[in-house]
Amino acid sequence: MTATTQSAERMPPGIPFIIANELAERFCYYGINSILTVYMVQHLHFGDAKATIWQSLFKFGAYFFPFFAAILADVFWGKFKTIMFLALFYCAGCAVVAMVSGPSALAAGLFLTAFGTGIKSCVSTNVGDQFTEKNQHLISKAFSYFYFSINLGSSVSIFMCPIWLETYGPKVAFGVPAAMMLLATAVFWAGRKRFTVIPPAMKQRQNRGALMFALCFAPVLGITMWAYYTANSTAVGVLVLLSQMALVIWLCLKTGLRKALPPELVGWLEQSFTGDALKLVLKLAFIYYIFIAIFWSLWEQSNGQTWTLQATSDLMDKHLFAFLQGVPGLGALAGYEMLPAQFTVVNGLFILLMIPIFTFGIFPLWQRLFRITALRKICVGLFVIAASFLIIAWIENRIVHGHSVSGWWQILAYGVLSASEVLISITALEFAYSQAPLKMKSFMMAAMYLFSVSVGQAFTVQVNTSMIKPLEASAVQSGAETWVSLRDVSGMQTGQKIDFAGDTGLTVAGDDGKPTELAGTFLISEIDTSGKRVKLMDVVHRQPLASTGEYKADTAKVSTYRLVGADYFLFFAGAAALAGFLFIFVIGLYREKIHVRQDDVAAEAA
């Protein structure tokens, strides 16, 4: 075997550092994400919908800012400098979340953390940059290792962070992930001399160009936020954002602003947004912003959000190994009870199991039956994730009607969900990289794969915002039982959620026994149609809610949800199934074209 052949069969030397960095960074991100909803609901007393909206907005930012980082890397600084710069914001945001309490501090910390996660687009594309035409056959294996590290890091943190939150409180539970982010930054710095570096488009005055870009980017972000809060609609916010970006590109290419910009930037814009490149961007945007986004809307709800809230109910039996009771030596395991936020860990474990099953079993068998393509994987995956939400809807229906259900049913749903993830997430990650020309790798990874997650979160936020239905609560009878007098109780059912916010004037006993304000989500346990009132019970234990104080109708805010119980999950299952059906027609229209870095000698000759 010649030296050239040997090098073609070896992984590039920078890959281990990238994978180790990704493992530690994903430990941080998923650790925070796993306990965020539980922290907001149980410690800050947010309502279920409000907590879902806040976490979805955090994820929106976490997958939007890679767009900013991608342009910074491709045009001005290159990937390594961009990653190191944003990692500082990442570490600072994690520290704020861990050390400072309260909604305002949480919002500031999450914003800095989301901004720092812009490194996603650079780290993932940095994997592909390490390969040439000679060893491009190893790219799929490298991305599998990369995805394996993501799930290994996330699995450990998702399992441990809920325990730390329960045992030591939020400072430790959020602090350990923050320390892991520092470690991730150090590991990436240690590998700086082993990476293959793709230079940015600009060769001179890079810092000045980056500053000008940041100054232009800031008002775009500000106008987007203004549009979102004014219209109270993420759909409007996303449309305003995309419209502004399109306008900025047009101004840079078609007006006198072109002469004031660095020629390298103008050249990059022309290469990326004219001719065949523009057609590619539009075609991929159609695929990622509609179909891949629907997948992410559903998948992220399993990641510490609505699925976790479902698991908080005592009606979900979390003693998963009770059947081992009486078996010698396994008594402790039989008594073990999963924490609600820990259920997410099985997703990572399923992925670790399913990657080799799909890679070496299902996909080769599929290939024998008919040709397997990236788009066909995505289509099948949409129907599979819809099936996982049907299982969750069945669980929710039993809980709403007061029936106990084993946690194994939710684990089954995670198994089905994980199969869809292998079919869609890994495929979409590699597809975004392979379809992009060399100078657009980071941009396409951010603008398509990662921003599709943001669009999916925007869809989740829009649904949760739209389904909130204000209620007119004229009075609340406090005492051993809490009754709420409403203007209209028609159409309501037991198990339905009711949210309280603002200054209600009422207090209830918290989990620690100390009095706390009546705020957050509660359930209807009984409906008095003649008196037009409902009796409340707590979400977790479903016990009558005892309260004290005098209700303040003028300052209290009371609401319920239009999508009641299982209807919420059935809505999303239907959306995914519809997307899968429509995607069948997309498959026949798109033609794939793979772009990888040329071998160095060939590149010089060209």
C-alpha cells in the first residue's frame, strides 16, 4: 500500500479535536436545555405555554445566530477565529444562567448563550473541510462519529443535570454545563495546529469588514424583534427577517453601496446569490424551511419541552423497573424512579444504538429493494416522527382522563422519534454540506440546516401563542379547595389546563411547603356548570389546590388553551404527516450535486 493510499484511508488529524470539542459543548447545551422548562415551571412558576415559548425562543436564537457566524467565518475571519470569538460569549452566557436567578437574568444569560451557539455552523462544516477528493469516502463515517459524540455528550448531561437540579439546585445544575463549555473551548484551542484551514473570502482589512458587518446586522435583528413583539407573531418575525436579509443582499449587489464594500465581500455575495448559486439557495430553502423545519418543531418538543411536562404528572408511572421487585440483588433498581427530565436521555441512547443498525442493516437492505437517496430518507422520516406523536397523544389522553400509564410508553415514543432523527437529522446535516459549493459551506450549513431548526421553533412558538385563550375570572374562592368563577364554562373538561399570571393576590404552598404566589399552570378537577365555576388541582399530584388570600381580578391574568389534552399532540402529528405526503412530490423535482474540497495538488493545478 502506498503512502498516498494510506493517507486516503486515515482520518485527518484535526477530527479528534473537533469531535472532543463537540462532545463537551453538546454536554453543555443539552444539559441546560434538559432542565430549562422544569426550572421555569417549578422555580420561576411559568405557565406551561409560557415556558414552552421561552425555551423555543431560546432555541430559535441558538439556531439563528449560526447564520451570523457563518458569514463571519466564510467572508471575514475563517472558522477557527470565529469559533474562538463566539465561544467567549457562550461561556459568559452559561455563567449568567448558572449564577444569577430571576426571569430577567435568565433572559440575558440565554441570549448570550444563544449568540455563542453560532459556532454550530462553523464546527460542523469544519468536519467536512478536513477532507479532500482522495478521502471524501470517509466523510459519512466522520459525520457519524461527529453525531455519535453529540449524542454521547448530550446523553450524559441529560441524565445528570436533572439529578443535580433536584439535589443541589439550579446553580450546580447549570454550573456544571458552564464548566464543560470552558473545557470545550480549551480542547478546540489545543487542536489549532492540526486543522486544515479554508481561508475566508476577504484577504485584507478583515477586522474592519467584520465590524461593518456587525453594525449592519444589529438593526436587522432589532427590526425583527420589534416586528415579533408588535405583531405577537413569530411568523411575521421570520418573514420580516428573511425580507430584510434579501433586501440587504439586493442593496449590496444592485446599488451604489456595492462600490463602498470590500471587493471580496461583493465577490462572495455574487458567488452566493446570483446565477446557479441563487437557484440552489432557493431550492434548498424550500426544502429546509418547510419540511425539515416541521421535523424540528416536533423533535425539539421531545427535548426538554412538552414531552417532559407530560412526564411530570404522577399518573405517568416512572418506576420503570418495578417488575424486578423481589429479584435477588435488584431491589434497588426495582425502586428507582426516573425524573421527568431524564426521559430525554433515552433519545441519545437510541441514537447510539440505531446509527449502526441503520448504517449496516436497514440502509443496505433498503438499497437492495430500491435506490436510497437523501430525500427519500427525509420523506420516510416525516411519517415516522408523526407516529411518535400519535403515541404521545395516546398517553396524554389517558392522563387527562385520570388513568395511569407506564413511562415505558413514552420511551417507546422516543424510540420511534430516534428512528426519524437518523432518517432526517443526520441526512439533512450531510445534505446541506454536500450540496453547497466550497466557499458557501458554513453559510449553507447555517442558512439551511441550522436555521431550519429556528423556523421549526418559530412554528412551535406560533402554535403555543395562538392557542392561548384568555378567560374572564370574576372571583376565586380560596381555602382547602380553590374554585374559580368564570363567565363561561361551556366546552371545558376535566384535566384541562388553566394558567394564572400577574398579581393574583393568592398564595399556595410550594413543593418545599413554603407559601408562594398562585402562578403557573393548574388543572380543572371538577366543573360546576350551574355556578359557572371550576375547581383546581395541581398538575403533578392532581390533588385539590389549597390557597389563601383575596383574589385581585384587576391585576390577575387567567387563560386556558384552545388545543386541549391530546389535541395538541395530534395537531403536530397531522402537520408532520401532511409534510411527508407533500414531500413525495418534492423528491421527483430536485437533482443532487455534490461539492467537496479538491485535493491540494489538483486545486493548485486548477
